[in-house]
Amino acid sequence: MAISREQKVDLIESYIEQLKESRGAILVDYRGLSVSELGTIRDQMRPLGGKFQVIKNRLFLLALQELEHQLPEEWLVGPTAISFCYEDLPPIAKILTDTAKDLENLAVKGGMIEADVVSADQISAIASLPSREVLLAQVLGTINAPASQVLGVVASGIRQVLNVLQAYVDKLEEVENAGVPAEAAAEAA
């Protein structure tokens, strides 16, 4: 079904707006997927801040040119869908790479992070990254490790001083209980 010139202009503007708002985009070949399989992918992405949609290759290319972005032309051949990532890119990349493993008809072509082009292999590497929360926890653990070690060293020094003082107090009490005056015990120590 042919679309009007006005609809084409609207689609180009929509692509431009989505590219500006997103942190990244991942292109896939969806040849042979059913409507329900495409719907499942869409449903998985929504809660993660992603949007999955089928694009018109020529119109998307015009949107890229408008923004002065470039992608390899072979990525915009055949049935193409795009996933716009409005939040974190790794969870969206993970959904697409995992789904591509499960469905033979889905193939990741590549993508963009901001205006930088990334290959399908790089998308797979991004998909293997831990979640943002895990990365933050790892960074925090790395930052806290030296402080914890310093605290352990200081605490052990204080414990040693306290142990010496306690031994001295115990010796004084022992001497006092033995009937020796405290002043003589202090001089002996």
C-alpha cells in the first residue's frame, strides 16, 4: 500500500525525533517473523525504555541524512526493524541478541550509540554487560575496598594497644590480689 507524501514527511520527522531522544538504536532484519513474534519483542522492550518498530529504509536514510549520521547502506536493505533505546542500551541489546538466538529469522545488523556506528558483534558485547545497578555496585565496592582496608589496619593497631593495656591492668590486679602493694607492682612493671 502506497503512502502519501505527507505521511512520508511525518515518518521522516518521527524518525528524526526518535533518533534525537534515544541514547542508541539497534537495527535488525526481521524477515519471516510473525506479527505475534514482533509483538512479543515490543512487549519485552517497553518496560526497559525501548521502542521496537518496523521502518521504511529509504525514509529512515533520509532522516539519518538530515541529522548528518551515516550507517552502512547494506543495513538498510530488506525488511528492517529498529529498536530505539531511551534508557539503558545493554538490556535492549540483550533482548535482541537473546531473541535472535531463539528465532532464526531475526538477525542483528548493527546499530548506533548516539551518532557512533556499532557492529553486530559490538551489540553482542554490549548485551553481555551487567545491568547498570550491578555496575554501580561494583564501582562502589572498588571505591570502598581501600577505605575498609585502612579501617582494618587502624582498628588492629587500636586493638593491640588495648590488649597491652588490658594485660597491664590484669597484671596489676594479679599483683594486688597476691598482697603486694600497687605502688611496688607499678615500680616492678
